[in-house]
Amino acid sequence: MRTLVKNIKLLINTELVARTRVQGSEMSHLDNIANAFLIIADDTIEAFGSMSDPRLNVEHFDREIDASGRMVMPSFCDSHTHLVYAGSREIEYVDKIRGLSYEEIAQRGGGILNSALRVQQASEQELYDDAMLRIAQMTKLGTGAVEIKSGYGMTVEAEMKMLRVVRHIKETAPLVVRATLLGAHGIPLEYRGRQEAFVDLVVDRMIPQAADEGLADFIDVFCDRGFFTVAETERMLEAGAKHGMRAKIHANELACSGGIQCAVKWNALSCDHLEYTGADEIAALQGSATMPTILPGAAFFLNMPFAPARTMIDAGLGVAMASDCNPGSSPSVNMQLILSMACINYRLLPEEAINATTLNTAYAMGVSHMAGSIAVGKKANFFITKPVPTLEYLPYSYGENKVERAFLNGKEQ
Ligand code: NIG
Ligand code: FE
């Protein structure tokens, strides 16, 4: 089946030669084509170009879509989510409004442990059904690839249950899905005071079992003050690497914890959050393969300082931005909102924000060879916007869904 999308007002983020990521000053450049066409063959991008291309007059298509007045953009890639969870945590949200900090809530057994209890009690089917509602929501908002972490299990059984839910999503959802084992997301109450024994559990049981069942692409650790130390993180990343899982870690959300340097040392694909990032951390990231990934939703929701995205880009780094969708610190799957926050709160130009939420997040979840831009041979994951006046309007008009029609694998959703 061949589809022609024609009369596109602006075809955004095209690549003649597909790159894996963009860094520094490259981030402010997008190859956009005005008055463009896009040809899809089944689930793949076959060609694109200007409407003046004479080929269009002689070729035959099974379906034609007129996108007059509308833009076409590659689907967002959401490279950091905790999409599988049970229940919600709005009571803690009110506690936060009343003045309790994220760490204080965690210390008294709330936060991640609260979600863990609910996940342990939920069936695989319930978790899957809930997650698929969020998948449907994110699809409508223009997301075409998603990384999903475990981390609310806390026991071997519940962590494997979460990862099997992710596998089920991978098999049935139209998005590109990648799975991450986040066994070390919090310290279960019964392991308080003997945290090393919990790290043993992750290293000796969770990682090998997830690897045996082929359940995880990546390994993650919450490496931060009050959670896991750099030494503990290194043990887990080493074990993950032995089992073929590349690292993608939570780092420097609560303090300059050494997490960023640890991520670089272990050649992590990404290190995420980064509210506490100084000159040493930026120097460590320079020349590395690790994508700094900022989670604007969590900083907004927890009223945290904003990570220095502008300084990072000016220092030549690439930056990715993801939703961090989770019940505690960012209950939203809306990457359009992340696009707006990138510009408003982090002072990214609209072009930089688009690169940060498409190609660079694709890199941060290891899928930039198949997603993240409009390039021949990539998956036909894209959306047609509502009629919009300019590219800048996309981040400018926050809070409104600007996606009119979403396509994944060439199929309208
Ligand atoms: O990425 N920072 C650690 N983990 C999650 C929050 C998890 C939760 O509070 O449930 C995050 O923000
Ligand atoms: Fe997270």
C-alpha cells in the first residue's frame, strides 16, 4: 500500500543522510521543506520532497491525503517513562502543596514505595489495561516511540511482572517500545539499613532473570542522594552490562551525586533528570556517547530547579527531553507540553526543542536508526497537525492538542 501525503505546508525535520543524534549548534537547525510531499510504502517512509517534483505527476498511489495548511512532523520519541503503574498519588500531591518534599514523602514510605504496594497487588492484565489507556492517549498526542521502565515492583516477582507487561505492550501497541529494568528505584522498607542486600538481590536475581527471559533492553538505577550510591550503581551497571543491558540512569535530580560521571564511565546511553549539573558534570559529558536527558514535567511538578539545558547546548552537548510519565513526579504523557516547557523554562529555540523531543530522544532509547526524523527507510511514524500558522506556533500554543491525525507504521491511529 502506497500513500501520498501532499500539499504539506511544512514537512519538519527531514534528513537526507540520517544521523543518530544532534549536538550543540546543530540542534538549532532543522531541514524543513515548504509545500512538500511524503510517500509512505506500507509502514516505511519511501520518499519526500517538494510538490514541484515532476515524479508526482506520473506515479500511482493507493491513497492520497491532502495536508493543505497543515504541517507534518516525525512522531515524538518519549525516551523516559514509568508508564506501567497502578492507581494514582494525588494525596501526596496535596502533601507536596502543603510543604512536604519529595524526599520526605519517600522517607516515610510514600512515593515510590506507595506505588510498589499497588503494583504488587495488581494483576498483569490490570497493569496492561491501565498502561494501554495511556498508550492510546500518547498516540493521540503524537508520540510514536516509548521507553518503559519497571521499578514499582521492588521484589523479583513484581519486577518481572512489570517487564512482562511491557513485553505485552511491545507485542500489541503500534509504537516502538523499549523496556528498561529499574530494579533499584527505591529501597523497600524491609531492606532499610541493609541496602547492600537489596543490591545483591538486583544483581543476583533480577538482572539474570530479566536477561534469561529477554525482558529488558536497558538497565536503570536511581543514583542519587537518599537512594543508591555511585558504588552501588556501578555494581548494578556492571552486572547489567554482562547481561547485554546498556545503562540509562536516573542521576543528579536531588544533588550533585556523581551519577553523571558514573553514567559516562559506564558508557550509558543516557543519564536523566540532571537538575544538579555543574561545570564538572558538563565536562564529563563532553565527547561521551551519553545523552543528557532532561525531564521538564518532573521539574515542573516537583517545583525543582531547572537543569541547565541552555548551558549544555552552548557547551556543545546534545540534549534530549522526555515526559518521565509516572504517578509521583510527572503524571502526564504529553510530549507537546514538554516541547513548550523546553522553550519556556529551558530557553531552547523551537528548532532545538523539536530535535530534543524527536531525534535526540530516539538516540536516548537506541532507536534513531528507525525513528526520530523524516528519513527514507525509517518507520512511517508521523503526525499531521491541525492548521497552524508557523512552526513556532507548535511550542507557543501550549495546552492545546495540535495533532489532527497520527500515523504509526503508516496506519492512521
Ligand atoms: O523519574 N526519580 C525517580 N523516579 C521517578 C519518580 C517515581 C515516583 O515518584 O513514582 C522519576 O521522577
Ligand atoms: Fe524517571
